[in-house]
Amino acid sequence: MTAVAESTQSTQTSSRGEAGAVPSFDVTLRIRRFDPDTSAEPRWEEFTVTVHGTDRVLDAMHKVKWEVDGSLTFRRSCAHGICGSDAMRINGRNRLACKALLKDLDPSKPITIEPIKGLPVIKDLVVDMEPFFASYREVMPFLITGGNAPTKERLQSPEDRARYDDTTKCILCAACTSSCPVFWTDGQYFGPAAIVNAHRFIFDSRDEGAVQRLDILNDKEGVWRCRTTFNCTEACPRGIEVTKAIQEVKRAMITRAF
Ligand code: SF4
Ligand code: FES
């Protein structure tokens, strides 16, 4: 089925028709739909909408939802690359819909949008994130310390802070884990995101739980399942060197140096 959103603006020209105006164009979204209440099988559906040159995939999806088909279901919150809730597979690659500019995706062809892979689909682009968060919780992503709580803040040198700076940037979007071929075939694998968040604390000089976390990740579903395909690093919208972080955790497991 193809649906078209009628715009009050002209299709190929600016809404303001003046110098500095933002040009608009038509784009077709080819979206994988799934509604367990109506069919056990997913289906593809196309929507053509008029968008501006500065619009992102999320803007086009809002237009579909608000003007054409209110049943289209997807997650999003901040719309600015911070909350991590709108990871989806766009033209075969995991991205945040709020960070993917339509003009960068060759809008002359339909843009395919699917749910991220490896997690059960609940409806349309919404997947069940619980298996992903279960692995995250398992690596204990919080500061572990012994003794009495200090009366002042726990100090750390800039060098020690820099040691794990990259992995603090994670927004738990699951783009890395759901781009990993090992995770697609073995949903029990901890996955890159859990390892990234373990790394964030293993290499924190104030933390005392590194040995526990390394033991957890030494599991048969832990870091050794990683095949170093780099899909995770390519998928990360925060630019985290995910594969490097996994390699550092592997090394720490062997050397016990962290
Ligand atoms: S490491 Fe990157 S891709 Fe993976 S969950 Fe964190 S922000 Fe998302
Ligand atoms: S909506 Fe929050 S990261 Fe995209």
C-alpha cells in the first residue's frame, strides 16, 4: 500500500518562496510493519511525504504518523541524539532516526526502515529491549567500592578519568549490539553495549568491582564470543570505539591489569 501526505505547501518549492527559504521535496519511506493483533507476518508499506531539505528520518516518520497513519508505532523521546530510543535499521544500517538526514540518504529512492535485528519485535519498529537491558544489568554498571563512604568526593586525576572517557558516552541505544552477527545468531551473548558499560567501570580508578565484572564477562556468552567484525563501532551514533573497548576488556581479562 502506498499512502501520500498532502502538503499545504507546493511539493518542490519553498514554503516561503523567498531568499534563505528551505527547499522541500518528496520522499518515500518503505517501512516494515508488524501488528500481532492483525497478522502473524510482517509486511512492507510505503508512504510518500513532503519534507524539507534539513529534515531527518524522524521528521518524515512524524509526518506519516501525524498526517497519514496514526497507527505507525516507533519509539522516540529527545529527537536530538541523546535518549537513544529511536535506533532503527535505515537503508540496511543501524542509525538513530533523529540523526539521519534525509538528504544524505538519496531521497530519489525509497528509504527502507526496519526494526533493529536480534530482539523480538513488539509492533512495527518497537522491539522488546528487555534482553538487552538484562545483559546491561548483569555487568553491574555502577560504582562498586568497599569501606565507609567518604565524607568528600572521590578524587581522580584527569589522566585516570581519560582512561574510560570514551565509554562514558554510551546512550544505550542498542545500535551496536543489534548490528552484531554473533548477537543475531545467539541472543544469549552479552553483546557490545554491555561490554562497553562494563569497560566504563572496570577502568575507573575509583571502582573496586573490576574482578567481579571480568569474571562475569569470562562466561561462554561473554567477551570471547566477539569476532571483531567492527559492525558495532560502525553503528555507534556516539562515535565510541566499541571494538577497541571490547579488546581492552579481553586484554584485562588475560593480564588482570586495569
Ligand atoms: S556503545 Fe554506542 S551503539 Fe552501543 S549502545 Fe552505546 S551509544 Fe549505542
Ligand atoms: S529520539 Fe532520542 S536519540 Fe533519537
